Amino acid sequence: MNLQGAPALVERDPRYTAPDGVDAVAVRESRFTVVARSNLPEEVANRLLTLIRERELRPGDKLPAERNLARMMEVSRPVVREALRALSLMRVVDIRQGSGTYITSLEPRQLIAHLDFVFSKDSVALIQLLEARRVIEPGNVRLAAHRVSEAEIGELRDLVLSLSDCIDNPGRFSELDIAFHNAVCAAANNFLLLQFMNIVSALGRASRERTGGLREVREAALDDHRRLLEALQAHDPDAAERAMLDHLDHVEEGLRSAIGSEDAAVEANGTEPVAAGGRAR
């Protein structure tokens, strides 16, 4: 391929230089190598993902125009268009009409946002999510018990009061419940755990939608949060861990009960059940 005179691959490009006598544009464009012929859109998407993993493409970078990208990879424009659409659904790229295609922020919460649909339809995935919570949250709350500040205790206390005030508002209760768990995680003062918890919170919305229509579920969650608050106020990591494990037991009981009821409804009616009109935990 003759690549002389082609436009730069991304708008900021000072990192890419070439030895004397080597076409610098060709060096830059060599990143977008010709793809195999098996499944062209998938191969184009995988190549772009590889460039992101290798940090050749970074958040905010603008990709080459569609026609240029197609020429570099020696595929048709419809193939490139399909690959970019797939990456857009994955929240990896942002296609802006009249402006171009950009790499998104690649924040974990954004990348997994579309998975809430999968979790809303897959009971096994929800149970596995609870298993992940059992790994992450008890250890996290132990750290929080050691590190929580008075200001953070005050924030948690306010959240528990707000949870009590909106016990009859399932949607608002769910939002505050997520905020409480995120605040506990933030009190542990561990950046990586906070990122994991952000993912768990995003995926856990489906679980809350399955269980939150029942007032008794919300009441149990409120009692659990009060116990967690008391343990954190006492800076007692053992009590905090026990309270969190008990809370997750109650979450699982509510979820399994909801799944069982939905399965029974499917058998009786031969139709897919509608999730309860609210949320909790």
C-alpha cells in the first residue's frame, strides 16, 4: 500500500516518530494492519481493541475517517461501519454525527452498562453476581471499619435516615441503597475496590428490580443497613463483616424467592413474567 500523503491517524500524534529515511506516516498507519478475511467486521473491531489495550489508542483519540480506515485495513467501508457500530454498542467508541468517531473514556462503569440487560434476563448470572459480592463486600467493610471517618459516618447515618423515610418508595429506596453501599466502599479508601464496587452496583440493579417490589424485603434491608452503620460507628471490623454477610444472605433469600415466583408464573401462564414494579437492595 502506498501511504504517503495520508492524514494522521489520531489528532494528537507527537509520540509517533520514525527513523531517518522512513516514512513517518507509514509508521503510524502500520498500526492499522490489513485484517484477515474470516469475519471482517469482527477482525476490524478486534484490531482496534488491541490498539486500545496496547495504548496505541487512548481515551479521547479521534479515529481516522471511515474511508481512510477502510483503505488502511484493505476492507470496504460497510465493514468498517459495522465494526464501529459494534464497538459503539460496547461503549468503546463514540460516533458523533458530523464530527467523527472517538475513543470513549473507557471507564469500567460505562463499559459494562449494557450488561444490565443480560443480568435482568439471566437468573444464574444474578446468583453469580451475589457470589462476587460475597468475595468483595465483607472484606471491603472490614477495611471501612478501620478507616471510616466521622464525616463518612455522618453521611452513612443520613443515608439510613433517608432509607427509612422512603420505605414506601421502591425506586428511591433502591437509589439510596446503592448510595449507601458505595459510601461504605469509599470509606475503605481503596481505589481498586471502589472500581470493582462501581461495576457491582451497576450490574446489581437487575437484582434490585427483581426483589424490590416487596415491602418486607425493603424492611429487612433497612435493618441490615442499621446494623452495618452501628458496626462502622464502633469501628468493629468483625461485627461489620458479620452484618454484611447477614445482609447478603437476606439478599439471596429475597432473590431466590423472586426467581421461584417468576418461574411458577411462567409455568402457569406460559408467558414471561414482568419484574416487580420497584427495587431494593
